[in-house]
Amino acid sequence: MKKRLSPTILSILLCLFSVHKTNAQDTHFVLPAWIEHASFYQIYPQSFQDSNGDGIGDIQGIINRLDYIRSIGCNTVWLNPCFHSAFMDAGYDVIDFYRVAPRYGTNDDLRMLFKEAHERGMKVVLDLVAGHSSDQSPWFTYSQQKETNPYSDRYIWTNDSTVRPDRFVSGKFERNGTYRKNYFDCQPAFNYGYGEPNPSHPWEEPVTAPGPTATRQELIHIMDYWMQMGCDGFRVDLAGSLVKNDPHLVGTTYLWHEIRTHFQSLYPEGILLAEWSNPQKAIQVGFMMDFIICFGNTGYSQMMFNEVGTYRRDTCYFDLKGVGNPDPFISYLNDCIRVIGDKGHICIPTSNHDFQRPNSGRRNSMEQLKTTMTFFLTLPGVPLIYYGDEIGMKYIDGLPNKEGSLLSKGNRAGSRTPMQWDASTGAGFSTASPEHFYLPIDSSANRPNVAQQENDPHSLLNYTRRLLKLRKEYPALACRSEIKFWQEGKNNYPLVYERRKGNQRILICINPSGKEIKTVRRYNRSFCKLTPIINENSHQGQIVKLRGKNLHLHVQPLSIGIYKID
């Protein structure tokens, strides 16, 4: 039987380590300066651009579209997993972490993507599935063997096949045991240890045990491999759940501070992004950025999710009904900004591969989508556009389950359909027949496409470009600039907030409802002048006027006003 540190002693040691590392973060951890000026573009590789006519997007297709991405105003590309996979969960079940999936190309193709992006002044971030592998991985096959080998403790196994705790999977294995999964049964969890191991559960090893230590080292080796090839950093899948039963984040802090220290010493310009949806915790344990999305009580779902999509609600703020409540989101955002300070960044994406696009259900007109894009691209944090949102691609309901896309709450496939480049039968995505596409293309006769919107000065695409350009022109709209919301009680519409940097102030007013609104908000400042920057759908001219110390609002349905305050 292996010797184990007592949970009490281990807890003390890790707490001491955590304190030391936290202080080290405050004094020695440095954020790459370029993140402050980054604009991300997320690509689902299967669905972006097919270069070889097989109906599946690939790396060469991405290379061919880099100039388009840059033309939007985005300078950083995040790729969903592109490693060799069984594709039982669309690439989030990795067989080989050191090899590009053949459907996408080769390692040399990925190296070329890094090179081509860098020549354009762009960065490339890879999606790192750190928490688990595919059950078809050779590592997992080795771990199933009766004889002890280097991979025996890389996964979490009970020592008795009749013992099956929650989230453990049984089967016909050489070794006598069941394994811990992360999400699907086909995703056995790597063993990073337990923050608070239960002495009566021998499979719950401390994070300092040999198995978890070897797993951490393998993760670092994977990151080194791709960074040395030219990668610029990683978005880490399920970042907060690698160490199990870790309510006080002692083990998780131990893990990520070790990696952050290594990362900074070798790759000072590299970045580590968490999929956590809790920036307060993610930045605390050593990440540089985290996303505010729908997981947890962030208020994101109350702002964006309606009756159609992966996660569905009866009402949301960005809806023509005009009955939503922005307060949960505002409260969460303000708390994030207060807690993380200058130690990291937040990111509020337009959507992603796991949940519905802005164009879903009743929210389907270009005017409505301009209100959502204004919201996302004028908030603090690093902006991120999910591919196709810049032209208003819609969430397609009712698609079949594709590579594990179907969840109990809904089907993620609806947000993963082929990019719509032009009005041709295959939408410019592929030369293959559409029935051979990775997923069906939007069959709507009026589906949006890049080619049409390029030539329309009023299109969502060109409006998106305009917003990203404004972020560069006005420091008050930058990543770390202050934000102040001017909401009062139940008077929730329109959404009014001020961005400020030094003496520069920008006022944003968004009415996503179908209602005309006349209201007054106390501003507490006087002798100010409003200079319009953007007026959208305003049939009465300027929708915000300053009178004394009050904001007088006469807001048309779906109107947008952005003003410089002098």
C-alpha cells in the first residue's frame, strides 16, 4: 500500500504553498501587455472553411480566411480542439494530444497557421482539453492493465470493480476497478488529485502523490510542445474542475500556480485562459483571463437566452417584450471588476460552441442583433466574437445529434453550422455537395452571408467593424476602462452605462425592446455636452439629452446611441 500524507498535514502544506504563490502572483506574475489590445475570434474548425472538398472545415481553410478575420478588427484566433480525437464529443475527447486530427490536416499545417497569423500581427490560441482524454487513448488503455505501469495512476480508479461512486463508470477491464469520468462516459478524468481526499477512499489521492504529479508534468509537456511550435497560449477546458473535491481551491491553486510560473519563465508573451465562468476564482488560481458566460450565476443567461437554443428561458433582457432584468448581470460584472483588479482580464463572448447565438428565436432581425453586438463590444474586458455572429448567423433548431452535441438541456449543433461566406448553394464553405457537410447549412432563403454584407454599409458585419474600431479610437472603451451603469430600480429599459478613462467619457444607451420609452435618469453631473458617435434606429434624432444633472431619454424601439461626453 502506498504511503500517503494525512489530509491534515497535506492541507497545511498546500495552504502554505498557496499563500506563497498568491504573494508571488501579486509581485512577480506579469500579464502580457498585448492582451489589453486583443480582440478574439473563436473558430469551430469543423465548420469554418473546407479547403479540400470533403465537407469538413480544416486548418488550410482557416489560413485562407485569416485576412477576413483581421479585416473585422480581430487579432487573436481561438480554435476549438484540433487534436486527434474519437469525436464522440466534437474533439473534446482527445486520443493524441501531440497530433492534429487528420480531418483538419497535419502538425505542419498547424505550424503554418501559426506562421501565417504571426506575419499578419495575429495570435493563435489552442483549446486545451486538460481534464480528460478519450477512452480510446493509448494512455487510458495502458491504465486499464492489471500490471502497474506509468499510466496506472494517470486516471482515477477505484480498487474494486463492485465500487461505483457517483460519476464512476464500470466495464470489463483487466484491473479490478471503475474509473471516474468528467462528462460523458467516453471521457475518463485525468488524475490531478483531490483537494480534500477522503481517507476511506483510496482512489482519492492528494495532489502531491506520484500519479497527480506525473499528470501535471504531462500537461506541462503538452503545452511546451505546442508553444515551441508557435502557439500563443491556451484556453483550458473545464479549468476549475481538474482537481476533484477542492472547495477551498488549495489543490487547484497549487496546480495552476506551478504551470503559470513555468509558463511565464519560458513564454512571457503566452496566455492562459480559463473556461470557468468565474473570473474571481480563475484569476485567483493563476489564470490571466476567464469568460463570463452562462455557467453559474453570472446573469449572462438573463441577458441573452430566450425560448430557442441550448439553454432556454421564457424571458431575457435582449428581447422585444422588454420585460427582462439586467440587475443580476450588472451586479456580477461589477463584482468581477472589483475583485480581480489589474491581476487579470474578463471576456464576455457573443456566444460560443456550447450555447445559442444572439440570432435565436424571436431575436432575429439585423436591428435586434445590432443591439446585442453593441452590448458585447462596448463592455469592459477582452472582446470575443464567435464565428458567424458578426453577420448574424442564427442558431438552427431541430438538428440531429452530431458528435455528442445533444445535451439534456438542448442541442449544441445549432451553433456549430457551416460559416456562410456567400449566397451559393454551399455558402462558400465547401465545394462538396451540402448533404456531405459536417452539419446542414442554414436553409433559410435570406440567410446572411459575408459577400452580401461586405457591400452594405449598414450591415451587421460593417457595424461590428465600426464598433471594434471605436474601441481602438477611444481609450474610454478599452479593456480596463471604468464602467458605471445608470439603471434605477425597476426602470430597466433602456440599458444606459458610461465608460471612462481619465477625462474621456463615453455614454452608451441601448434599447433592445420593441417599446418606445421616455424616461429620466439621475446623472449627478451638469454642464456636459453630448457629441453623437453612433445613432442607430433613432427616428427622433439624438435619443439622450442632458438637462441639468439628469439624462432625458426618448428612445425608439431597437435604438442605439453612443455619445462622447464633453
